[in-house]
Amino acid sequence: AAYIGMIGSAKKVGRMKNLFLQEGWATREQWAGIHAPIGLPIGSVTVQEIAVSISAQLVQVRYQRFFQRKRPSVTAIILGAGESSRMGRPKLLLPFGDSTMIGTVISHVHASSIEKIIVVLGSNFESHRDVIKDYPVEIVNNTHYREGMFSSVKCGLEAVPHDADAVLVLLGDQPMILSEEIDQLIESYMGSEKGIAIATHGKKRGHPILFGKKYISDVT
């Protein structure tokens, strides 16, 4: 919604309000949407000081609206159905830190503000499932994994709860993406009017990708 402000003293604004209402130029409901006098009460006298007070109030309103926004319910889809053909063995089961590569990715996502985690498996399903079965995730089997990554995305989206507000898609072989970075992407999504947020590095787009639920039907 637009923020409409009026410059002037409270006395001047009062006179203008009475005039607008008497002449029928505005209704009381319309006038209620006008913020006046605009500007934080910092004792402004000069034009420059008045400009600062107005700018400060606009910033205040913007951040109030940001923090008052409902935090979205985000479901994460971790893609782990690939064959690891170049590696020659299941890449996601390789040791990483105190866990495996896929275990580390799940732990980082679980430590973020993500509400639900879906892991899409395919190739070597049983061995992968046995390693992560005790993690707080829902495991789905993409039997069409040979058709490529997009088939895993579609498979994961079919398991997303109907009340989810947004979906985060990330790769199971990127254990260096931390929970803080996931939350930062979610905060950027919340602070934007856009329906899609993409992580970037060096001005290059990458993963994870976050998008609103309205795009799910477009993908599936």
C-alpha cells in the first residue's frame, strides 16, 4: 500500500482537512489514509532538517512493514538423485566433517528457519536412504532420475505441503552452504516484492533458489 504524507504544521493540516471535507473533495475514509504532518518530531526548522525528518519517517515505515510481515512457511527440497557417474561412487555418501556430504547439507538446512525438509533420492536409493533415515526429513524416490535434475524437482514439489508459502531448492552436494546463508536468502525474499530469490556469487546465479508457492503449478 502507498504511504501518503502531507508537509505542514498540525494547525495547517487541520485547516486543510476541514476545507477538503466541507467542499466534498475527500471523504473521511480517504483522509484517514493521509499521514500528516509528515516527518519525525526532531525539532526541524530549516528546509534541510525538515527533509531529514521526512526521510527518517519513510525509512521507519518501511522497516516497520518489513518486520511486521508474516514469516513465510518454507519447505526445502534437497536434490540427491543423481548417479555420480563422474565420481564413480555415490558422491553424497563421501565423508564431510563429522558426517557425510548429504548429512551435512541436511544438518545445515535443519538449523535454519526451514519448516520441512524433503530429500529426493533416486540412484542408489537404498544406500542413501539407510544413511539419512534417522534425519528429520521426508524421503521421496524419483524413479525417473535418469531424465535429469528437473524430474527430481518435480518429484519433490509433489510432496510439498499445501500450506507451504514458499519452496527452497538446493543441491545435496553443496555442504558449504550454511544455515545463516539460507536464512539470509529467506530474509531477502521477505523484503522483496519479487516471487523468486536466487543466491548469487560474483554476480553469477547459483543455488539455492527460493520461490513462492504460486510457481509450483508452473513447474509441475
